[in-house]
Amino acid sequence: MFELVHGFLADLIREGQAAGELAPGDADLLAELGIRLGTSFVLMPGSRLARGDSEAARAAVRAILSPLTLSR
């Protein structure tokens, strides 16, 4: 199951990168990170993230993940 979802997500990431909608990066590694983060919400549903407010949740995730994706 992991490989199926990983392949699907990695392909979506590559499409977004090719369209200029996503920053460049290793699509396979980004897909794995996305799956692992998503799985954590299933296994531990309690969160301080505003999951009912899409914009607030996006802002929080960007604030957390942006430093990890910036090239140095």
C-alpha cells in the first residue's frame, strides 16, 4: 500500500514541479515525508493545528516546513 500511495504522490509532486507550482526537490523523498506526516494524523488525531480552518492549517504547515525546504 505504501508503494502505491508513494508512487501516486511522487508523480503529483513531479507534475507540480514541472508546472512551476512546487519548488524543486527530490519528489520521492517529499512523497515519503508527506505520507509519514499524513499517517501521523491518522495515528494521533489530536492536534494543535487548526484542522477545521484550512487557511490557518496551511499557514502553520508552511511555517513549520518552509525552513526544511529552503536551499542554503
